[in-house]
Amino acid sequence: VDNPPRSLSESRDQEDQADIWAVKRLPRLRYDPSFAFAFFGHAMLTGGGTLEDEKHSTHPLGGRRVLHVLDTVIPTLADPSDQRRVREMRDQVAAMVP
């Protein structure tokens, strides 16, 4: 790694940006963003742990990570139908996050 993160906070910022970068590219690839729901479900199921665990992790807990990515990406989508589909996905995820 050329520029390793100097702190947990910096590492979290880098991981956030990587998540957002990936999700924003989906519509450009003509990839229906609603298919990402399977990935998000996996992240929610395997990205668990406790709030104490989250303090030491580069990512928030799975469900919170997913919501953060979706909340960041939705306003950047140019196509209204993509925005609608991703908002619907976000609402489904939010219903599962305590």
C-alpha cells in the first residue's frame, strides 16, 4: 500500500469513499441498482457485531453502512428512475435496521 491510513478515522473515510465510488458506477454500467440489494443483504448479515466492535472497525455495522452509502448516492443519480429504485431499496433496508 503506497499511502496507508494513519488513523482509524482516515481508514473509515477511505472505506466510505470506496463504497460510494462502487455504488455510483452501477448505473453507468447499465446495472440495475436494485440488484445490489443482495450484496447489501449480505453486508447486513455478515457485517454485524456489537456497537463496541464498531468502534474499532473501519466500517460501521452492516445495516448502517448500507444506509449511509444509499443516502450518499441517491442525490447523485441523474436518472429519476434510478433514484426511485434506489430509494425503494433504501426504504426496504431501513425497515430491517433497528
